[in-house]
Amino acid sequence: MINSFKLNSFLAILLTVLFTSCQQSSKEVQTYTSGTEKILVDESLAPIIEDQTFVFESTYPDANLVLVTKSENELINSFLDDSAQVAILSRNLSEDERKHFENKNVKIRINRFAVDGIALIAHNTIEDSTVTVEDIIKVLKGEVSPLGNLIFDNANSSTVRYFKELAGVKELPEKGVYALKSNPEVIQYVYDNPGTIGVVGVNWIVQPPVDLEKQVGSLKILGVKNLAGKVGSDAYYKPFQNDIALEQYPLLRSLYIINCEGGPGLGTGFASFIAGERGQRIVLKSGLLPDSIPSREVNIIK
């Protein structure tokens, strides 16, 4: 009869070996084109990243990208808490954020993959379809301005942070500026409340969700004139690719995929895909400006 103590010890060792083996197997499955990777995504950039993910996973069936959309502040907190190793932001890491990873000897890989134009939207029934950066800044400082209420996606969002920096303010005024919870809510609110001006990533208007196509069809993108003496101060420009490429549209921001895996993995594969020709073509189709313009071959038949 087998000694019960020896049997229990044997089973404990066996379970430990099996558990360790399973852990090693799961790590081995993680490659540039296979495995599972959690990716934190700035909510204002969700449409373009969802497009990239769909094509990437269709191309590599063994890849599973789990997108977690958050406001910028929430995203950064999650990223620094190591809840994910890959994040997609509309800004680069700050010096303190870099040190967080460097102190852990984690190599940071950063790729700029697009330039986005922040769109100002209004109901198509309004008469004036132009605004100036000067008037936007007045609203953000709580001063008298001819503009209607500005509606943002989230108090902790990247768009709010961008406009605070634009106006040089630390807090938004109590009147004239309001924050909801998401870009879809901004679109719906502006649709329901003519006279208000919404602030969203242009991709939400160029490629809106199916359930918001009707609302977007009744909205217009406003032309924006820059401050005197700056590029784009000679006329009103919109966040379309030509005006973004020439930097004539004033409200521009770079988009980055930040990879802190520390080694080869699915996040690196996805970052390479977005920065590659196929990923850049998806950016081009989305209405944003690719970081590198994809080449185009033209065959001339004589």
C-alpha cells in the first residue's frame, strides 16, 4: 500500500510541474503574430484602432488583441500600474512616465503612426460654420466669446488636456464648457442641441459607428482659423488630410503606439503592422494623416 504522505507529496510535485509547464507554454505561444495581448486605447482614437485590429486579426488568425478603451488619465494610470504593456495615446510619455519603466529596466518602444485633427462639430442648421482659435481660448478662459457651449467627451480625456494646454489654463471654467462621458455622447448631444459645439477626434465623423450615422449626417465640421502670425491664420481650415499635411489646420496632435513589453511579442508585431505600409493605408482611409505616406504604383499601358 502506498504511503499517503508520499502520495500527497508526489501529487503536489506533479501539480507544480504541470502548472509551471502551462505557464511556460503560454509564454511560448506569445509571438509577433500569435497569442493574446491587452492594449490600452485612448477612447477618442477607438475607431481607427478597431479598424487596425480587425485587419490584423484577419491576417493573423492566431492573434487576439483585447482592446480596453479609457480616457487619457485613466489609461495612463492603468499603464503605470502594469495592467497592460501596450498603450495607444495622442501624446508621448512624460519624463516621469519614462523613468517609471526605465527604473524597471523595461525597454520602451515608441512609434508615431498618424497625425490626427481634433474636429469641432455643430448641427448643420447653424448659419456660421467657422470659428477662430482666439474665440476658443476665450471660452476656455471663461471670457466673453461669440461661440456657443463647447462639449467635450470626458473631463479626463486627451482632448480636454489638449485644449487646456492650448489656452494655458489648469482648470476649465464653470460656464461655457461641459464634459460628458464619451465621443458618441458628444455626437448625440450636439445633434439634439443645435447651437452647441462638440469636440471629437475627426475619425468619429469620417467613420462613425453604424448607430450614429444618422446623427453624423446632420452635423457639420467647422472651419478653424489660427491665431494671428501662425500657420493657418490666413483662412479657415478643416481637419482633412490635405490641411493636416500642410499643417494649416490648427488643432493637430500626433498619435503613438507605446510598447513596454520589454521583448518580442504580439504588441511588437501589432506596432510593426500599424507602422508598416498596410497599417498606414488603413490610417489613410480613415481620414487621418499617416506618419509615412504609403507608396502608390501606377501602371502606364502604352
